[in-house]
Amino acid sequence: MLRESAKHQNQPVNVVAITNSMLDPLLPAGRELIAFVDAIVLTDFDELPIARQELFDAAGPGAVTRAAAVCAGFEGTNRVVDAVGVPVNKRYFDIGDELGVTIPEHLKG
């Protein structure tokens, strides 16, 4: 979703920075956005207020609201497809490889 959104905005993006914090995501407030999303996804209640404030300071309240809304939508959808056992589409294997994410065999379709 991030890659496509950046492409639509003619914004360069380094999606590998999502899984490698040593890399620059090439996005305005990109590091702050990744930290905020990580805190949400990892349910890190100690880090979340810090990450939220850093994203707010770097990009404003609208960015925090939009990022939280995207996370909520994605998490909801992800829970539904996990619950019903939807396999991972093969076209996403390359993205997983690029990010260094291993797809469990039972999820491969």
C-alpha cells in the first residue's frame, strides 16, 4: 500500500526501510511514520505516545489521524482474512522477499 501510494504521489520510497531502520524511507516524516506504525502493530504502549508525538511534530495532526486510520483498516482486514484462512497470493512473495519477510508454508496459495 505504501509503495503504491508513493507512486501515485510521484514520491520516491524505499520500502525496505520498513524492516531495516538503518535505511532512509525517502518519505517526508518517513522514520516517524514507521515508528508510529511499529508501535501500533507491536502494541508497544510505552513507545506509542512518543511515536505519536514525534509524527505529530514532524507532519502535523492530520498525518497522525490518517496513519492511525490506515493502520486500523489494515489490521481489521488482516484479522478477517487470517480468520477465514485466505492464503497469501503468489504475487506478494517477491515483496516479502524484498522486505526479508518469510511467508509460512501453510499460508502460501
